[in-house]
Amino acid sequence: MKTFRNFVAGEWVAPASGEYFDNVNPADRNDTIGRFPLSNSEDLERAVVSAQRGFELWKRTPAPERGDVLRHVGDIMTRRKEELADLMTREMGKPLTETRGDVQEGIDTAYYAASEGRRLFGKTVPSEMRNKWAMSYRRPIGVAGIITPFNFPMAIPTWKMFPALVCGNSCIFKPAEDVPHTATALVEIFLEAGLPPEVIQLLHGAGEVVGKAIVEHPSIPLISFTGSTETGSQVGATCGRMHKRLSLEMGGKNAQIVLDDADLDLAIEGVLWGAFGTTGQRCTATSRLILQSRIHDQFLGMLLDRARAMKLGDGRKKGTDVGPLINEAALRKVENYIDIGQAEGADLLCGGRRGQGRDLEAGYFYEPTIFARVEAGSRLEQEEIFGPVLSVVRVQTAAEAFAVNNGVKYGLSSSVYTRDVQVAFQALQDLDNGITYINAPTIGAEAHLPFGGVKQTGNGHREGGWEVYEFYSETKVGYVDFSGTLQRAQIDNYQGSAD
């Protein structure tokens, strides 16, 4: 079995503890990918000192040059796309068609970030004084703590680190324990592309140990975290107390609304992909299906036929539609919600059990599951499950559908299928989400647009697009007075002022 290491202070090094954990293929528990470090605060201290040195070097590198490094990263990822996709599928389970897309998001983000190295705009504005210039520019902040989840092991780290690096920050990268191999491959690509070694640090290990230490460290002024709302609340409390800049991307309970006038075939494709893609393990996954009454029964029948035909299996095998859940804890959480849904009186129409068959018994497989007659306000309808479980809610009107969509504590993504342009624009206005799709599923964000949600999904910042560059940099204002005399701004000195 191969033993992997952290990347700290420009070297691949063993953890200070000398302890490791096994990284296991969720489709086959007998397939161990390797042993990875269990880092602790001692490893972090060394990483912070190195990252501070890296920051001092990197912030003085011209931003277009920083962008060129990320362009090289994109080139390498393009060459290695199939290899990286296979590595990710083995490590976290989703089919190769999805992990190829995961890599492509990283590639797209790399090329977008490379161009932003020439677009870190400031502003020059007129001064109220003669012979004086007034301007602003963007400058980096410092060491960024990057804490990422398992479900997009390439896309999400690149969403965070590429903008952070273009802006001139150094990064300490803590990936989820379930996907350390992808993180190692990404850091190797950074180094091959020419990123100065001390600009990036990689620490593997438990979130409650090394992740917590990153959040609490006084010399890490910038934190970007994607994970559960519960953990995000704790991260937010710590960062608020320590006056850190923080971006949170947390939970979702996303709804696809299908109205009576919708293209039902198109809507079926959308909900299958939204609910069961990545085995429901997306913050944007379709976990609620809101059906208007006239098409409810027909649509539900069509959906059940398609869901029952979906094939579970190893994501690296041809024909697999749905891969495994990430681990045993995720499997048990899904099973718990199946019990909750039945206790609440919802109708379990398909699924509701672990994957059946010899080929599935060694993995964390769970059948695509659909509940009908789910009541708005029930736990099944309100709480994030992060698995292949879809709750169907029946409504009478579009207004009722919008109210049900908005009646949860999350506000990430929503989707409406309708042919009525007025209803479509009403949805864009009234649905309380950071993202709304018309005639498309709740998943499918593009790298060059802002990504994020409202309410308990996030804290107002966005990943992706142009807005994220404002998060990873701060505004510096400069004044240049070349008048040769003392001029006092904000004193009542305008012409025409009263004597």
C-alpha cells in the first residue's frame, strides 16, 4: 500500500504525529487507495510559517504572471483529464461522466482565472482638489485557509484556490478526508506548472483537528469553507470573534417545480439528473420535487419508471448511472431519513434500501428513492439528506409552489419548468435562492458566474465568476497630491459656499 505525504515548506513530508488513515474506494471497501497523513497543529505551524514566506514572494509577482501559472495548470489538467477523472471516481464514487465534468470545471476555472490576472481592476476618480489624483486598487490579503468537501474534489478546490492565487495570496489547503488523492494530484499539478513551492501547503487529516486549527490560527486572516451548515456556523463564530474574512458555502434543500404547462419529458430528464446525479451528494441536488396537481400523477408515474431502471454500480464501469455514497456514515444517515419519512406518513414509492446484488455488497450503495405525499414543513421536506432521496410535494398553483420552495432555511438553488414567460420571470424574482434555473435542473452552475446562496446556505459571498476576486483581495485607496501646498479635503472649500 502506498503511503502519501503532506506538502509543507516546499517538501513532501510525513506528519508530525507519524499517524495515517486509509483512503478506501466507496464502491469497493476492499480497495484501499493509500495511507494519508493525520496532521495536527504542529504540522500547521510549519505550514503557516512557510505560507507567510510564500505570500511575501507571491504578492510581489505581477498579477498577469500569476495568471500565466494558472494557465499552465489548465493545460496540464487538460492533458491529464482522463487520468484525473479515473482517480476521482475510484476515490469518491461518482461515474466517469461526472468526474470528467469535475475536471473540466477546474480547467475552465483555470483559464478564466488566468485572464483575470489582467483584470484586477481598481478605479481612478476625480479628486475634489486641484492637482491631486485619487484612485483605488486591489491587493492580496495574506495566507488563505482553504477547506473543501468530498463531492467535487477537483472543481471546488479550484474554485477557491485559483482566484486566491491570482489575487496574490498563498494557500493552506485542507481537503476532505475522503478525497486526499485528488488533492495530492492537484498540488502536484500546481508545482509542475511553476507555482513557487511555498505558495501552496497541503495538509491532510481530520476536519475536527487540522481544519479547526486552520480556522483558529491567528496568522491565517482569510478562510473559505464549504461544508455543512452546522459546521459552518461554528466556523463563522470563530472567524467573527477573530475578525477574519470568511466565505461560507453550506447546505441546500433545493426544489424543482414542474407546472401544468411544462414539457414533461424535459422535466423528467432534469429531475433524474438533479436528484440522483452524484448520488444526491451535491449542495445543489434536487431533493424536493414540487408538482402542480394536474400533471402530478402522470409525471410521478413517468418518474418512477425511469428511477427504477437506473443502474447502481462502480462509476468506472460502463452503464453505471448511480455510484455509491461516500462512506458508511452517509449510508446510515440516508437510512435514518427513510425511517423518518415513513414515520411522518409519506409514501415510499421506490428505493428505500441498500443496493442489492453481489456486485454491490462491498460498496456504500443505496437505491434511488422517491417519497410521495410529502407534507410541506415535515422533516423529510425541510432537512438536508445529502443522498439519493427525492421528496414529492403536490401543490395547486404556481404561487403555492413558490411558497413551498421558499419555506426552508436554505436558499441555494431552484428550478422551474414552464412554458409561460411571465411565470418564468416571476420565479426569477420571487424564489428566495441564489440561483434559479428555468427549464433546467437545480444543478449545472457555470464557472464564469457567481455561485452561492442565501439564508443558511451562505454568508453573502459568492464563489466563481467575477465576484470571488473581490473576496480574495481588499481595496487600497491612494491619493497623490502634486500641488505643492497643503490642501484640506472634507473642509468646506467648494466655490460658491456660503461665507
